[in-house]
Amino acid sequence: MQVHPNAKINIGLNITEKRPDGYHTIETIFYPIGLCDILDVEQSNTCSDYSFSSSGIEIDGEPENNLIIRVFKLLKNTYNIPPVDISLVKQIPFGAGLGGGSADAAFMLKALNDLFGLNIDVPELERIASYIGADCPFFIQNKPVFATGIGNEFSETDVTLKDYFLVLVKPDIHVSTPEAYSLVVPQKPVYSLKESVKLPIEQWKDVIKNDFEISVFAKYPEIADIKAKLYDAGAIYASMSGSGSSVYGIFKKEPNEFPEFENCFITGGFLV
């Protein structure tokens, strides 16, 4: 079975408070985009537990620490799952604020459910996914949501970027999520994100913010420069996604040209 775990972007990201448990309360909109990994999962006739191979972007660390393998082991503790062969073509950059690892885990969970007829319903899939990561449950239904809590409480949103063109730029910079949170100052947002996204996209620039940008841009001005260049190229809205380091620009139509970003990962396409 082949599935295509997709990335997400954040539309707005308000860090509203630091909780007693050390986590932060946030407000954001998760929006799925077309940049995908390729995940193959098949019942194995050769291994006794699982085999794992990967290509594309190099994956650091041991396979057993990969979120995909954590999902397999987690499900196998409860369900009768036979050995599997797993292969991954990694195309979503790491350390980019795009949720690639969480997407891989969620799609692995859905693939195992379908492949072996486990009949796990959506709420239970989301509950299991929450053990893997805060934003992992988002990828179960994989549709735009307004997210609160630590990014794990979802409500519906009508926001759509259908037929707009997205340009995504990821510099050769890794911003660790713990580092980003350590530098941010929680605050109540000036504008309601739920209300702001109802405005024409051309007005988002003035009211929809990513609170990580202040500290991340101060430390990595190259990321701030990417955002500025996207606006110069005609983007009607541009923002860093998550805690970085990727930056996206939303265009009314496919741009004829946009600045060269040296040593950057660049992709683009129309949104659905």
C-alpha cells in the first residue's frame, strides 16, 4: 500500500501563555499543502518484525527512533499485526515547521488500519496519534482546522486557499522547536485569528502574525530576508510556518519569476 503523507503550513501562530507543565498554549490554523513524502507499507514474507528503508532527504538517527516505527510498535502492542516492509521517500524537509514527521506517523497509522482491516474509527485514530505528537492527530482527517491547546485541540474553519499559488522556501537552517519556544514571549494576540482569517487575504499581512518570527528573525536574519523577497515578488501574504525555518508566500497566480534563493529548498504549486 502506497500513501502520500503531506506537509502543512501554519496560518497565524499565537503563543498565548506558558503552562505549568512547561508546554505553551497556542492558536493557529493548520492548512494541508501538496508537498508529500511517499510511504510504502506491505506485509512482509521475509522479516520477523519489520524492515525499514529510506531514500530522498537523508534521515538522521536510528530507524527504531523514527515516528513511523513508533506507530508500528504502538499498534502492535494492541492489535494482531504481521511483519511489514516499510519504505519511505523523504521529500518534506526537516526542521522546517511543515509537520513532515507527524504526517508520516499519521499516514502510517491510517495505512496499517486499512491494510490489515483493524477497523479503528477516526476518534480512536486521533487518540492514538496524540501519543506520537501534538500535531499528529491533525493529519488523520487532514483538512484545515483551527488549533488550540498545545496544537492538539481542533475546531472547524472555513478558511480556504483554493486556487492560490504557494511558493515555499526552506533555507539551509535548522530551527529547533525547543529553542524557538525558549526565545518566544507569550502574549495575548491583538487581533482574533478566527476573525482575521475572514478578511480578504490581501489584509492578512497587517493582522495575522507568527509569534515565532520576532525571535527567529533576530537570530537568523536570512529567514526574514526570504519573507521580504517573497513580498517583493508579489506575494499577497507571506509568513514563516510553525517555528521555522520554512517561509511561504501566497500569490494570486503563478509568479512569472521570483528571486533566486541560494542553497534553499524551493517548491511551489496551486493549493486545493
